[in-house]
Amino acid sequence: MSENLGKQRAYPMSNESNDSETTITAATEREVPEERRHRLTKSELRADRPTWCAGCGDYGVLAIYQKMLEKRNPPHEEIVTLSGIGCSSRFPYFVNTYGVHYLHGRVLPFATGLSVARPDLNIFVFVGDGDAYSIGGNHLEHCARKNVRMTVVVMDNEVYGLTKKQTSPTSPIGFKSKTDPWGSQIPPLNPIKKLIAAGATFVARSVASSPNHLMSMMEQGMDHNGFAVIECLSECVQFYPGAFDDTHPRRGGKFSEVPADHDIGDDAAAYRLAEADPPGYFGVFYREEKTTLNESEGERVRQSQRRFDGGRDSEVLERLMERLT
Amino acid sequence: MSENLGKQRAYPMSNESNDSETTITAATEREVPEERRHRLTKSELRADRPTWCAGCGDYGVLAIYQKMLEKRNPPHEEIVTLSGIGCSSRFPYFVNTYGVHYLHGRVLPFATGLSVARPDLNIFVFVGDGDAYSIGGNHLEHCARKNVRMTVVVMDNEVYGLTKKQTSPTSPIGFKSKTDPWGSQIPPLNPIKKLIAAGATFVARSVASSPNHLMSMMEQGMDHNGFAVIECLSECVQFYPGAFDDTHPRRGGKFSEVPADHDIGDDAAAYRLAEADPPGYFGVFYREEKTTLNESEGERVRQSQRRFDGGRDSEVLERLMERLT
Amino acid sequence: MSQLSSQMQEGPGEVASPPGKRLEEAVLRIAGNSQDGIQSIGVMLARLAGRSDMEVMTYMTIPATISGGASIFQVHMGTGEILSPGDDADILVVFYQHSYDRHLPSLRDGGLLLYDSSHVEPDNEGLQTRGIKSMGLPITELTIETVGGSGKQKGKNIYLLGLLANLFHFDLGKARSLVEARFRKQGDSVVRNALLALEAGWAYSLGELSSEYRLCPAETRGVNKVTMTGNQALAYGIIAAGVRFGAGYPITPWTDTMEQLRQELPFFGGTFLQTEDELAAISAAIGAAYGGVVAMTGTSGPGLSLYSEAISFAVMAEIPLLIVDVQRGGPSTGLPTNVEQSDLELACYGAHGDSPRVVMAPARAEECFYLAIEAVDIAYRYSLPVVFLSDQAIATRIESFKMPKPDRCMQLIVSDRKPRPYHKPYPLDSVTRHVAPGTRLEDGAYPHVTGLEHDEYGYPSVNPEMHTAMTRKRHKKLDLLASELPVPEVDGPMEGEILIVGWGSTEGVIRKAVDRLRSDVSGVGGLHLRHLSPLPPGLTEIFDRFERIYVVEMNDGGRYGCGQLGRMLRMETCCPRIQGINKTEGLSFRVDEIVDRIREPRGAEASNVRESRQTASLSHE
Amino acid sequence: MSQLSSQMQEGPGEVASPPGKRLEEAVLRIAGNSQDGIQSIGVMLARLAGRSDMEVMTYMTIPATISGGASIFQVHMGTGEILSPGDDADILVVFYQHSYDRHLPSLRDGGLLLYDSSHVEPDNEGLQTRGIKSMGLPITELTIETVGGSGKQKGKNIYLLGLLANLFHFDLGKARSLVEARFRKQGDSVVRNALLALEAGWAYSLGELSSEYRLCPAETRGVNKVTMTGNQALAYGIIAAGVRFGAGYPITPWTDTMEQLRQELPFFGGTFLQTEDELAAISAAIGAAYGGVVAMTGTSGPGLSLYSEAISFAVMAEIPLLIVDVQRGGPSTGLPTNVEQSDLELACYGAHGDSPRVVMAPARAEECFYLAIEAVDIAYRYSLPVVFLSDQAIATRIESFKMPKPDRCMQLIVSDRKPRPYHKPYPLDSVTRHVAPGTRLEDGAYPHVTGLEHDEYGYPSVNPEMHTAMTRKRHKKLDLLASELPVPEVDGPMEGEILIVGWGSTEGVIRKAVDRLRSDVSGVGGLHLRHLSPLPPGLTEIFDRFERIYVVEMNDGGRYGCGQLGRMLRMETCCPRIQGINKTEGLSFRVDEIVDRIREPRGAEASNVRESRQTASLSHE
Ligand SMILES: Cc1ncc(C[n+]2csc(CCOP(=O)(O)OP(=O)(O)O)c2C)c(N)n1
Ligand SMILES: Cc1ncc(C[n+]2csc(CCOP(=O)(O)OP(=O)(O)O)c2C)c(N)n1
Ligand code: SF4
Ligand code: SF4
Ligand SMILES: [Mg+2]
Ligand SMILES: [Mg+2]
């Protein structure tokens, strides 16, 4: 065991200099000089042909995401599209950005690590209702409370798609799935209530079949400095066809936007609004500017580094260890 | 591989008869004939001397639990005391009932299995804030939504006790723990809001230092046919002394009961009540009678068994398999 | 490979039997898109064969995406023992040109090709060279004609079912009743249309083919048979084992067992819960087991990883529990709809601390039934968790087997809740027996169950000797079980040149490979293990009697030239002659892959049936 | 056991040194209640010895409950290499009668007993028989006198520190500065009281003892030394390794490393997050690693079980990640504050699918520092997760070692985010190199990272050959690493009668046992492994050269008469001569336990140092 071991075995990519690019800084301004910006086109964002069933609501979400990226034009390489596991979670393959298809239910902590370590990125997460509210429910709550900077779209079809029709936490009472062939008996979870109670700082609701509305929600979500969640109804034509007909004027339904006089800064009011009978309201239920985890951790780094005013990492380590001689 | 294998290798305890005692029935009346009841005494309920620090709030919760059992007098062998991991979760060792000290964060699903399989038992769960709201947060939510019959007491000291002073999800901003020596920066979770949003059917709040109040909450929780949660502040004198002085009139605090005019059937009103600044209100925030998971699963069994009207298990199995000849 | 023509023989001389040749077995492959109902026709055909006293084994591929895609269904049926879904097909039915292109190579020379003439244009010359007979059928058109345009897609497969039933000389009445049962729920008009299609297919003139594909009468004639997938057999086995509580979370390929249990356990007074995740599933099952109700949980790969912490609890607290893992391709999300046997190490070792548990694996669908009973029995006899390792191949293939007799094999495990004077749950000198809550203990001292180390009463203990003794006790249960297991039987001679060892779904192909090798190698034996931890006694002695030991597994050949079981056997026997025959293609072994690998042995390093050239050596970039 | 008096010797003839005997080493045990600040005096004494150029190793027990209880702190210090915290004590300090009763047997014959005369009444006769010198000190009273009633509890240990510093002839100035640093944050008056107590203790007259416990001047005089626990060394090693992101959840005994990283990583521009649970912790670390920031996560036993699914992802997606497990007694919640080495199998095999990963273990605190650097280096060189298995003994004991030179050993791993023409993350013929988001790819095609099997571009693939090749590739990385590791060195002769193999925190006791055995056995070698998966090359050849192979481990002796590493070595070498020396008492080995076990070999079955009589045979009740 030699004290030189670290250096001897240095990783080929390691860098002698101390200008560590890994330095974590607080959320940086995302603006980049205009000349650097090649305008992103939709075709550059297109990737593999989606393998979703024809008619699946998820196509609509994908189209809006690509359209929004084209419009908002962030640097291509700074977009990261993340997902869990589910039909909806195949999303990253269908858009040409850095993409990760992580584990069922665990993508929010993955995104948390990425967001805190790399506050310079635009992080978008796409997950299903099973992923977000069943196996991943706890992470959603804690991400909301910690206000980690990212935009999350829950593509809620009120059923497990990929595993072929089991009851999901948002399946309504009476829904006949393969695990409840006699009709589900358990009251569905209300995602908006859950998110508001958890302290989410941006909570919106939309539906994949209303592209303009969804576009507006996603843009606002992207602009939000913090944890933004869009609960987006997205029909599974295979296992729950017609689930959202009641939101569709052309199918005899009603698309009610959040009333203009709703105070989006009042969480109890947002909670009450979320009580409305199905299909409920659509729009932004709640928004609040709050310190993000990225900011508070960034501030911690700045303050800590001030203590050793700019010493090289090796000097700082030496000084820390000297306390133990 | 022989078809007689099951029988040949029969477990010594197995029973030839089909009067399976394992039959799951819906929540049965818990009343038992008076003559069967030997009155439980506190001394029969006493077990090992608690290993908590002198002055720990948890002693108060234990005393009330024993007092309540003595008063309510359920059959001794039908009481089950469950816990997760934490200082608070050593609870089962200190009371003489059937007891399980399960895993950190997972005792609610354990209790769910037990409650559905054995609806005849009185199940009490004691956990800490880290156990219930951090690692176990998702299970709490889903148990609440499914309305599984049991009584849960969260002994919230707003800190991790057993692991010696880390930030918990309920630690207030500014609390200095070993993982946040500069003071926590993350807004604490509001357990009452969380529980109400999750659909819990009985949500109450108390404090270990107010024995009469806590007794009343626990009795009501025990009487509730469904998932009852009591969020109980319980001071950790070791790592967060004085945390709840503000609830204590003698220490200059104020113990405000839930206003008499609060409608405990209105979840949005309960939500708003939970917004009150610390130390907030104490009492029952919300209560609702709703089908329990025990009942709906019991009903399923009854309906299913009707289809084979009382056939022996082996006959039923034969008839099911015959469909595949 | 089943040799259709070479094994033709005369009927067994019964007067009533019509003249003509008869087959002992036939492998039929149907290739199309999953949307064509390939699976449903395959299942019905398999069941029809089962009802006609045939042995059956099937195989299918599932497209990886929900929206469907190319799919095959293969049925191997015959009158002797059917050990595998078959390597090459005797008869190939193709719906599309892409099915034709992709699957023609799997049709054996001299076989029969049936194709939908509306979609496929065969290369007749090529077929002739290979001696393949072919027949174009206007399946699509004829179906439209029969049942009308709207029912087209649905009808197509039923039409083909009728045609094939006729080809194999199955009974039309049996086919009708299967079709009726299949569509009953969808209403009378659907049933009517389906029957129309079936009969139209049946009536289609097969010309000279009509007498060529008649199967022999079965040896097992008159024996009542069931025809089902391994997952179905598992669900029934779980019920027969006495399980009355289950909890799980959906995951392929475990899900359909779970769905069946959710629907059918209530018939037995039991309950199955779909939980919020796998952590909750196993915890709920442990909770129910603690409550005295026989309990199980099930999952596939990723879920078994998530079970680890709770398994460690069940080991420590000595809770009897059945844990099913229907293995799929790994690691991580891997290949969710493909087969692999790579969760063995996890099943044996995947939990912190010294966590001995029992691991077992069924070799065929029938064993899913009986071994589940044995697994639960062991869980209770030794008071510990038992991991039951099925795999995607067993789970999804259909087999016919003798109808179990529930009145003889059904196991009832009832927790005795009569009052007792006192209870000591963890005696050091005998196996733990839990007493369920609700049992009055007359000394008034109620026991604890805990994940902490504890004394004989379940009370936490940090006493050094107690921890040593309890740790030993938990290990000794495996020793005790091992000592009670029979020495496994070798299929073939008790000594010789080659021993082929396997576990799980590969049993049939291995037995066929053993048969095939017997022709040119003296002393070939087969050994199929059902007990994987603890391993059964006598292996060292058996291995000593063979020169070369091959362990056939669907997992990677690892660092010692053998796979996960191979490495465990190295550990068990210290036998350095163990070599692996490994395959990680997400597909089951073919008989010839095993035979070829043994006939042309390679270095121990290259134990995978196909070594990728690119990774033969790996370098830093 | 350190032999205090037998090794007394004259001072090395320096003119300035006062006359009298000098000790090479001394083992001091302080026994009281945890509330007495036992730990804090022990730590300061260890650091004082370190500052006095001594080698130091400590050992302590922590009461299992938060409210405290009996506790000991043992310090072994000396001028040669100190390999263990010592078996028996040369000097015993007891605060209470219960401490006296319980720990007197651990004081060697001829040793020194110091006791608080306000609480302890020794059995003088018994002491005399054993040749033990004793001295009663009115510690409690004298402390009250010095610092007043209120500071009583706090002052008592500082008083004793002063007394002991004097006994060992340490420098008062050094002791003062340690005490000052310790209490600085609590304000001037606390510091003042503490110094009062220290000096009062120092001034206490030791009489004839005053010249008997003077330690030799150290060989390493003048070398700058640090004195810290393994967990502290680990935290600094993690920083020196280049880690700039960490995430974890509290669990004993991992927690204090986590607390230190949370506080100190920001000094280096890094962040450590306390997450909601272990599933989130490892996922956050994988997320940061994907982002190009060197990342780690850490836990103890139960948490490692919970990591399994995500480890399988990191293997599949080939994410470099450091995973620390500070082992404790298991299974389940087990013995949270005791030592055990029973997570090895989980570390190597605990994840579904073929999930090869690297596993390493440090043997002492100093190695926690350097091996963490090597672990991260390996994680990046092979792009995979590395499990770092520390244990409770290393984590909590204090050792002194040469101050590392950060300017020479600090590793900086920086993700290069300069634009590239294109990127293929998973080439089959070379090791994976990820490119972090933010890196512009000029061909405009951005790669995916997935838990599904995938092709060289990271795109999902169910191609059978691709899965074979990728599975092989992930395995081959371990082969490549193994081929690059040096053959481990045997401590002692290259062949002989006995080879004692170990891993982790037992290194020192094993080396002492080897030394001790040399006196009567010819050819005793020691072999301590740091690389556990893959194992280093050459083991088969080494084992071939020894007659008996003993593997010393703190886990159960299992089914083959050896523990977890022993079984892995059986698998690796097929050597049937491996025997285990196992201990599962939650306590570290004593040197004599190893020596005795080898001098009186028992049957392979009974490999545990103390076999419980009750469980020697287990029966169904
Ligand atoms: C740990 C784990 N458990 C279970 C699964 C199986 N699984 C894959 S997707 C899914 C749920 C799909 O439902 P949802 O999240 O609503 O997505 P959808 O398919 O409806 O878009 C499940 C249970 C898995 N991949 N991993
Ligand atoms: C899986 C797992 N992770 C972590 C731990 C360590 N641990 C034990 S108790 C505890 C938290 C204690 O806090 P809380 O739940 O609030 O209970 P308290 O001690 O405050 O009563 C933790 C993190 C564990 N035992 N298991
Ligand atoms: S199964 Fe449902 S959710 Fe999945 S792709 Fe098809 S329509 Fe969409
Ligand atoms: S540490 Fe805190 S919570 Fe734990 S026993 Fe002591 S006072 Fe109670
Ligand atoms: Mg869904
Ligand atoms: Mg707490």
C-alpha cells in the first residue's frame, strides 16, 4: 500500500490541473450567447420511430415536447430526457437528446443527483402513473419538498400499460383490470392533492389531446426555477380506451380550465380546486418561488470554499487532515 | 416427481380437515363475550424496562398505550404491537403483547398483510418520523388510500434519534443536525397535509406530554374502523431538547385544540387547519367512514366462495383445473 | 429435432383405425405478427392436442413492444414423452413474406410449408432442393369470405385452427368446444362467427396431405390430462401447497401467475394483494405469514433484488415464506420477455449478513405444480424462506401433463391457535415453530419477532455466544434439509465419460442431447437438479465417476469457464473438471447446440455456445 | 497479547533521556459507562500517543441502546508496528464495580489495575495471586474538588487523561493543546475547567509507578502522523479519490463517514445529499456519475441489500460508481453496533442477472484512505461499480499512520466536455467511456443509457448475439482487471505447512498469529486479500505450496467448513484443503483464538471458534 497509489494508478482521463470542471455551482443562468445557438429543428430532435400503439396518447406528449424544444431552443447537448419504466417511459428513445431509461420508480432520485451535480442542464423527466405514484411515490414527494430543479411530466393513463392492464393508483373505482376483473374498489390517488401537500412549487394539469394547453403547461414548467410537475392525462387506447373522453368536447366531454380568479399562490385553494369531480380542472394549480435544492447546495459550496479561499484541493485536504495529527 | 408429493411431505402441523382456520373473513366484530374476558391489568402489559433516555417523550406514549389497553380491555392475545426501526420503534419490547420489530420503513406493508390476513386482531403500529415519513413515506400514503384497518402512532421528535441526530423530514428549517450543522434548509413535510391528501380516514395530532389528550386520540384511533393515524409529537431530550416547548403552557407555549366548529368530514378544511403556524392545532383533523381494504377483500372472498358453494378446497381446485383439460 | 418421416409407422393394428401412415410426433411452427392471434391459435391447438391424449410442449416469442410485431408460436406434440418445444419444425405455417424469409431455415428438409397465398410468394425452386412440400392457402381471403370483412383478423387464426385440426386428424367436436369456451364471454354472435371460421378451415381440402399427418394414438390414452403454461401450473401449485395469502407487484413474466392468484385465491378463502411496489409485496407476505396464514410473494429479476432486505429479515426471524422468481434476461431491466437463468446467485446469496435460505427450481410446467407444494412444505418444516426459481421459458410454454389429483396432493397448513402454557419461539436445539397472534399463552408472556439478533424467546441479545449459536442454527437448517434430501438420480449409466448437469427449463433438451450422444459416446449421463441450495448429497461421488462434467445453463460462462450453477458445483465438489455450456441469447438451448459443443470441446474459457468475436479480447481503448 | 514487562529494555543510550525502564508497547483498557466520556478520553489519548510518535490502534464497544450503558475503550500504543488493538490489557482502568467484575479477566497477569476508589472495591488477594499491581484513585472526588460539582461528569475523564499522560510520560503541552482544541467551541470557561482537570490529573502523584510506564522513543520519530478512525480515513480517501458527489442515508456504522462528507465535500466544490432512503441514495449517485461527476454512495448491511436493483443497473449501463458498505453484524437488523464480515457474498452476487462488479476490502484505517483512491480509479478504468467493504472494527478503531501527501496522491477525474464528432458509448472491443451531457456531438446523435440490453450505441436490442456479446463484455472487464492485478505477496515463506488467509480488519491479528506460530511450526505464511472480486491471480499456485490453508473470517463456517471468502476460494482454486476459522460473536478475533485453533485442529465441520453445544445438532422438534 503506497501513498503514491492514487497518482500511480491515475485514470487515463484524469487531469493534472485543479480547474475541476466538476465544481458544483448554483443554478447558473441558462442563457447562452445567441451566436452560439444553432436553432434546433424538430428533425434534429427526432429519433427512433415510437413503438407505442397507434392512437396512444403518448404520441401527443412527444410531439409537444419536440415542438417546445424547437421553440425554446436550448443548446441541444444540454437537454437531458429521463424516464423510469413503462410504455410512457420509452420516451427518451423517441427524442434525440441525451437520454436515460432508468429503473421503475427511481428516476426522480437519479434526476436529483444529476440536477444537483449538473445545475447547468435542462432536465426533463417523463414517467407513467404507476412509476410516479405507485412504486415511485415517495421520491416524488421528497423531490417536491426539496424543490429540485427539473420538469416532470407524468403521463397518466390510469392503468399499467406496459405490463398489460393492471390497476394503477389512479385507476377509478370500478375500473376492470386484470388484477381487479370485478372492478377496482380502492379510491384513486389524487395526484394534484398529493403534490400540493408535499410542497411542490409548480403543479399543473393537462391532457395529451389538448396540444396547445399542454404546450403552455410544459413551457411554464420548463421556465419554473424549481421542481415542476405536469400531471398529463394520456389515453391508453389498448387497455383503457375512452378514459378521458369526458375531457374532450368533441366526445361529449368538457375541458374546464382553472378559473381565472384562482389564486395560484394559495395552496389550500389549489387543494380545494383539486377536489372537483372528474374530469376536473386543467391548468396551473399552484406556483411558488422558493429556494431550490440546487441553490441551497450551491450556496453551501460557495460558503465552504470561501473558508479556504481558493486553495487547491490537495492543500485543502492537507489542512483538514492536519487537524488530526 | 410424484403427484403424491404434497401429501407425502406434509408438514407436521398440517391438518386433514378442511375447516381451514386461515379463512379470511371480513372485519369481524371485535366484541367477545364478557365472561371470556379476564380484565387486562397494566402489570400484565409491562415488559422489559425501556432503554430510552431518561426524559424521552416516548415514555409518555408507552404509558398511555398501556393505560388505554387496560381501559379498553381487548383480549390480551389479540393485541399486536408492531414497529419499524428507530428509538421509538423499540416500543414492542416494552409492552407485553405479541410484538414485531420489523424493518426500517416497511412495517406498514407488514401490517397490511397481517391485517388483511387476520382481520380479527387489534393492530397497533408505532414508528418514528424518519421511519414513517422518510424511508416509509410511500407505504404510509398507500395504506391511507387503501384504508387498511390498523392504528398507527407516529412518534415524531423531528430528528433521527437512534442514529444520533440527523435531519428528519419534519426537522424545521434552521435545525442544526449532524448532516446539517449549518441548519437545515429544506422545508419540513407537513404530516397532516400529507395524510389528508393521501385519503387517510382518521387523522389526529397530539403530543406525548399531554397524556389525557393523547389517550383520547388513541382511543378514537382504536375505535376507527379503518386506517387511523395519530401524529404524536414526542420530545427527543438527547438530540432535540425543547423542540415542543411551544406546545406546553408551563413552558410558555400554547396547546391549541382543534376548534370546536371545525368540520372533521371536510378534508379541504382539515388541510387549511393544518396550515397553522407551529405549534399548530391538536385533536382530530379528519375522520370519515369508508370501506376498508379488509372489508372489500373479505367481500370478495365471500362472493367467490359462493360460486363453489362450500366445496372442499380440493374439489374447487379440481374444478378449476378441469377447465384446462 | 423430431424426425417426422423417419419415424412414420403403421397404426398399431387396430381394426377400426383408418389406413395410412402415422406420426409419433410433430413440431409445428406458426409465424406471423402477434396481432394475428398467433398465440391464441397456438394455445388452442396445444389444448386440442392435450385433449387428444397427446403430450405437448410449446414455445413462443413475444415482441418486446406493446404495439406488437413479429411473433411465432411453436407446438411440439406427440404420443411419447415430449421433452422440448423442438428445435426445427416439421411443419411451418407463415402468414407474411417476412415470416417466410425469417423462419424457412427452421423448417427441416423434407418438411411441409403452409403459407397464406395472399401475402407470401415462396421460392419454389429452393423448396424443391430441400425436399420441402408446400401448399398455398388463401387464408385471408377465405376467412373474409366466411365470416365477413369485420371479423377478418379474428377469424383468420380460427380458420387456420380448423385446417390444422383436420390435418392432424383431431376431433372436430373437441375443437368446437374449445372455440366455444374461448369466445363465450364475447357473446353469441362472436361464437357463431368463430365456429363458422373453424368449420370452413376444417372443410378446406388438403388433397394428398390429408392422410400424411395423422398422429399415432397416445400411449397415455384415457389418462385425464391438463394442458397449461408453467405459470398456470405454478398458480395451481401454490394453491395446492396451502398458500392462502399472496402479495405482488406486476412484472413480466411473473404477472400472469399473480393475476390468476388474485382471481382464484378467494375461491379458497384466500387473498392476493397487488401492492405499491415489491418492498411492500414481500413485507405484506411476511406479515401474513407471521399471522399464521401460509403466504407467498412473487416477482421477476428486478423484484428479487428489491426483496433482498426483507429476505434477510425472514431468515433472521425464521418466517416460513414462499418467494417465486420467474427469471428473465438480465441484468437490470435486461430482456424482459426473454429467457435466462441468471438469478441463481442472487437467489442463493442476495441478502446481507449470513442469510441461508432454500432455493429450488422446477424443470417443467408439471413440476411448477408439485415443486411449489414441496417448497411450501420445506418452508414450514424448517421455518425459513424458500426461493422458487422458475424462468420465462417454463412460465410461458404450454405443456400437457396428467391431471393432478387435488384430493391426494393438496396440502393444508393450519396455524394452531389453541391456548398453550407458554411459548419459546427460537429454541437452539430444535427447529423454530411460530405461534400466531390470537393464541393465548397461559404464562402471559407474549413473544417478539425481530430483525435484531435475539435469544430463544425472541428478545434482542448482543450476547456473543447467542449470536454464534443462532447464526449456526440458521445455517444448520440447511444441513438438516440436505441430509434429508435423496441423492439425485443420474439419467443413464452410473459412471462413464460424460455427465451433463442442468437445472430448470433445460431438462428436456438435455435429455434429448444425452440420448443423441449415446449413439457415439460410451457412458453419457444426465443429472438435473431441483434443489440448488442446499445442493443434494452425493454430488462429489457422482462427479468422481465421470470424466467430463458439463453444466448446461442459460447464463454467462463467467470466470471459471462455467456459469452460476457450475461455479456453485465447483464450490461444492472442488471438482476442477466442471465445464460450462452456456448460452445468453435470451433463447432456450437447441439440442444440437449442446451435442455439438460436447462433440467438439473447446477451451474452458470459451464456454458460451457462441463467443462474440469482438469481445474475445477486451482492451482499454 | 503485548508483553509489557518481558519486553522492557533500556533507553537507547541517549544522554538526555532520564533513567529507568522503557516499554515497547502497552495495551490500556478503560472500562466504565458510555456516559463517562470513555470514548472521548480514549480518542484523546490515542491522538496524544500519535502526536508522541507512537503507533496506535484502538478498540471500543458501543452500548446497543441510545441511553448508554457499559462501554470500554482500549488503546494499544507502541513504538513498533501496532497490528491489533491488543488481546489482553497491560493496564486496566475501571470506573465502577461492574467494570471491575467484567473486565478484570482481560487484564494480564502482572499487569496494572487503576480504579476509582469511590466506586470500586477490588479483591486484593486475588490480585496478588495474579501478580497484579493496583492503585486506587479517588477520581470522582478529586475531579469534583478540582472543577466543581457541575462539571463533574465531564471533568472525570479529563482528569484521568492527565493522569495517564503523566504515567506514559507524554508531553503535557501536547495534551493541553488537544484538550483546548476539543473544547474550544464550548467556550472559554469550559476550556478552563478542562485544563484544570487535566493538570490536576497530571499532578497526581504516581509514586513508584511513575517510572515504570515510560514508552520507548518511536522508530518513526519525526514522521508526521495522523490519528483517526477508519471511517475518517475513508472520508478523506473518498475526497482524495476525486469523488465530488455523494448521497446516502444514515445507518450505523456508516453514518459518521457520511456526516463528514456532507460537511467537507463542499470545501472541494462537491456535494453530499442525505436522501429519503437508500434506493434514492444510490440512484442519486448514479445520476451524478452519469452527469460526469465522480460519485459514491455508502451504507451498512441492510442498505447494501436495498442497493441491489440499482447496482444491477450500474453494471448494465456500465456506470462508474463507488459503493461503500461498512459491514456490521447480520442478517437483517442484526447486531448494528458489532463487527462482522458477512456481506461479502451479497457484495459479489447480490443483484439479478449476470452482474459482475468489483469488490475490495481495506485491512486497516490507512488503507481506507488509499484503497478508496484505487477503487475509484478502477471504477473509471473499467466503467463499473466497485463495492468497498469496510467493517465496523475498521470504521470505529483509531489508528495512527503516516500523514498522506495529498499533493502526491490526490486523484482528479474530470469529465471532458469538449465537443466530439460522434460517440459510441458501448464498443464491444474496448472499455466503455461515457460522455456526459453538455458535450456537443457534432453528428447530432445523442446516446442513451438504459437498463435494457442495448447495442454499441446504447439503443435497446433483443438481438441474441448482441446480448451474448454485451454480457461477455461486462464479464471480461473483471478478467482484464484480474490480469492486471499483481500476484499477492505471502507474508513469510513461499511454501510450507500452513497458510493463513484473511481479508479486511483481521489483518493485524492474523499477522500476530503468524508470528506466534512461527515459533513451533515450520513454514507458516500469511496472505491478506484486498481484491475479493475478481480475486488476484496466482492463488491456486500459492495454495498448492502449503499443506493446510486456513481462511480466517468473522462470519459463519457454513456448509463446507469455511466462511464466505473460504467458499469463494474453493470455487476459485478447487482446493479441498481450505478450512475456515470463523467467529460470529460480533467481536474481533483475538490472536490466541487463531493460534489455538490451528494448534488443535478440529473437524472441518466445526470451523467456528466456539461451536454452540446446543446447536451442534439440530432436530425437528
Ligand atoms: C422493479 C420493477 N417492478 C416492476 C416492473 C414491471 N413494470 C414495468 S412498467 C410497469 C408499470 C407500467 O405502468 P405505468 O408506470 O403507469 O406506465 P405505462 O406503461 O402505463 O405508461 C411495471 C409494473 C419493473 N420493470 N421493475
Ligand atoms: C434500511 C435501513 N436504513 C437505515 C437504517 C438506520 N436507521 C435506524 S433508525 C433510523 C432513523 C431513526 O429516526 P426515526 O425514524 O425518526 O426514529 P427515532 O429514533 O427518532 O425515534 C435509521 C436511519 C436501518 N436500520 N435500516
Ligand atoms: S399499451 Fe397503452 S400506453 Fe402502452 S403504447 Fe399501447 S396505448 Fe400506449
Ligand atoms: S435519543 Fe432521543 S428519541 Fe432516542 S431514547 Fe434518547 S431522547 Fe428518546
Ligand atoms: Mg400508466
Ligand atoms: Mg425521529
